[in-house]
Amino acid sequence: MSEEIGIPPTHTSSLTVRDVLDLDVVTPWGPEVVAGAGNLGRRVRWIHVAEATDVGVMLTGGEMLLTTGVLLAGDEQAQVAYVQSLHQADAAAVLLGLGRAFRTTPPAMRRAAEHCGLPLIVLHRPAPFARLTEEVHSRLVHGRFAALNLSERIRSSLTALNLSGASLQQLLDEIASYSGCPAVLVNLAHRVLATAGEKNALSELLRDWDRVSRQVADLVRNEPVTVGPDGWIVAALEARGRQWGRLVLFGYQGSEESGQVLARRAAEALAMHRLLGEGDRGWEGHAAESLLTDLASGTARPEQLLTRVRAAGLPVNRRVFVPLVVRLPGNRGTAGREQLPELIDRILGEEPAVAGLAGRIGPDGAAVLLSIAFDHDVDAAVQRVAVQVHERLAVRESAAVIGAGFGCTTLDEVRRSFVEAVHVADAAVAGPPAAPVARLRDVRLRGLVRLLRDEPQLQAFIERELGPLLEKRTLLGVLRTYLETGRNKSLAAQAHHISRPALYRRLESIETLLGIDLDDWEQVASLYVALLAHQAQRAAGPESAQ
């Protein structure tokens, strides 16, 4: 990370006419703007002392001319022609030192300058032009070296991060550190893909993102970098000739030129990062996955839910939210977990009443947050999406189980519903329901046990019921098969490829070790619950999704 992060350069490589007039060296000379006051923001590229009447032909634009007008005295036509030639040469301004040729402002020059919009400044006291040219040239040259140095430092730092395989968030954090202000990455639809910078400032921006994004859109011009008021800077992000997003810096305090340099170097680095390792879904997918993982794991901060979901582009007004978790048991077929979010995105794009975010979660599936119009049949909409997922996976010779949480009318409920969807999907993997989508009521006792599997009391119950068998996997497996087959000894013996007498001896060993009677229904029911809980603890859960 840079050692001079967030500190704007003292000098800039460009000055305006107003900047020159504000210099300490100029103030004692009594400068007075007599024409073109509306154009004092013009950039001064260089400064010249010249008395020639045809100096305009020697200029290339952006120069400030210093003159006493000694060759223009007494000739109003020459004075007008002089001003017009400077205007045609795109000069920044002209400073006229009074005393040698003119005691007061020449009316003809003032009128011509006002007509052309050329700033005309008269100096009422003697001015050593050499001091002014030295001061301005020193600042311009110093600023240009500073700008080159800033550009090289930023480029080197960001390139090193890219080549080291840094994440998008690390790259954006570095950009925000250089800028000293919030940095937000958005796609062309103004959906927030990533953010970096001071958390409170970011929260304020995202809280009213609809308005902020409209202001950003109004600011954008057909240029690589647009610098707006209040230090807002927008950089277009392109790769392979196609624009796919924007980087927005909010409240940059440095000079406009250093902001331009920073934004250009940042845009280059972000384009390189995308080309080095991101797919077409790329950052949009990562943004969705970050939000969904936080929701599914229950770590999303409640006070940030509305701003994060809205900034991600999901409709939030008069909507019902339903979390889904899609598991691909064994990750079979050609539709692996890398393709699943894209497949779901396409399905959601065909459902006019349903919007959603989809992202990878865990090693074998995806999480989805559906946003369904309030006046639509929520269950029917969820069913349609689930059926489409099954049908399209079947074409790819793959199968899935889908767990749904309960419908939420406020975002505050989504975290709890997402946790439920994760548990339902995990339970459905062990016992897939006949319906396209499983809910808590469908997984019954197995689902309840899954929900409670991390409770200390349940863990103690497992130890109490199965303790001696936990280290004897063969007997534990026999007990599980025996109970899952409805205590059918013939089926249990066949499943373990042993004779019925051998099965009887193993069941007797289990009764002896546990001190129970397998003909006692209440004891058998307790064993079955303990076995389900033991399976739930061993199965992959929401923690593996992080």
C-alpha cells in the first residue's frame, strides 16, 4: 500500500486564470479584471511576456500574455485586432501593465475583450513580469512532475496487486486509500457491485442510492473520466472495446487533475483485473454471492439490509422475499456449481413478476433471494421457478434439491428465513421430497432436527442415546439400517450382506451396549431421533458455505 495515501499534491500541473490572480506575487500589483470576468476558470498552460502586435500567430492555446501595450498606444484599430488575434489563438487571458503606454484601461481593448469573452486584467502598479513568469512556470513544471509521479505510484501499486492475484475488494480498497474518499463500483444499470472506503460515508450513500445513482447518471459524459462538483469523479470501465461499468469516487479532495490521474489509473487496473480472471457474470456474481452468503450465514447486519439489497438492484417496494437454497448432491452432470447461478439468472429473466439475486454458496449449490410482486401468488411463483430449475438441470443430466424459506414482507425477516432455507435444503438432500421445492413442513422430523443440530442440548442427547456406538461404526450402521427399514430384519440383513442370525447377534450387541430394548417403541423412537441428529451434524451445513 502506498505511503502517501489520500494526500493530494500541493502543486498541480495546471492553473486557472483565477489561480494566477490569487498568487501572493500578483496581489501587490493591484490586478483588476475589466473584461471577460466569466471566463476566469480558463486553464493557463503557459505564460508569455510579449510586446509584438502579431503575437497571436505564435500561440498554440492556453497561454496568458503579459504586455505593457507599448506598440498599441494611440491605435484603437490595432488594439481591437490584437485582442481578436489572441481570441482566435485560444489564449487564456491577457494582463496589461498600466504606466508605460496606458494610464487607464484602453476602452477599445476592453470592449473587444468583453465581446470575445477574453479575460483582460490590468495591473495598476508596476509589475516585474519576470517574477510572475518564474513563479507560474515553477508551479506548472513542479505540478507536472508531481502528476507523473502520482500516476506512476498508483499504476505500480495497483498492477502489483493484480499480478499477485488480489481480490476485487483488495484492489478497490487500495483505490479508496489513494483517493481518501468512498469508492463505489457499479454496472451500467447502476447496480452496486463493490464498495470501499469509510463505512459511515458509504452507508449514507447507499441509504439513498436511487437518488445518488440518478445524480451519477446525470453527471456522466461521453468521456473516459468525468469530474463533477463536490469532488465526484466518474470513470468509465471498459474491456475488449465494451463498456461494462463505472467507478465512482465520492468527495475527492485533491485537485481535478490528480483526480483525473487517479481515476484513469484505477480504471486501467480494474479492467486488467476483469481480464485476468473474471467471467462475463464476473463482478455481478461476486456482489450477489457476498450478499447472499451473509444472509444465508446470518452475518448480515440488519441496519444495512435495505441499503445493500436496494443497491444490488433488487426491487424492495411492495414485494415478498423468499430465499431458496439449491443443492446439487454429488455435483453430478455437466451443470456444475459454476453454471448454476447463470442458469437461475436466465430463468428469473423469463419471469416478469419475479426478480432475484443468485450466487454460488458452498461447494455444491446456489442461494437465491426472490423478490415477488406483492399482488402475485407467491407460492405459485416459487413453484414455477423451482420447476424450471429441475427441468433445465435434467437436460444436463443433473438433479437438484431445492429448499425454500418462508415468505418475508420485510427485509428484517430475510436472515431468519434464509437460515431456514439452508436447513431445509440440507435435510432434503438426505430425504428428497416429491415436490419440486421443499419447505420446513415437508422435511418434518428430519427438518426439525436439522434446525436444532447446533443446540448443546441436542448434542448431549446424541451422546446420551448413542455414546457407546459412536466409536463402533459397523454397529451404528446396522442400527441405522434397521430403523430406516422399519425394523425389517430381512431387509436389514440383505442391506449389510449378512445372514439373519448374524444380524440378530449384532442387534443383541447393540441392546447390551446401550442398555435398551429394541422392542420398546419409545426407546426406538429416541434412538431414531438421535441418529437423525448425528447425521445432521456430520452433513455439510451453512458454515461450509462461507
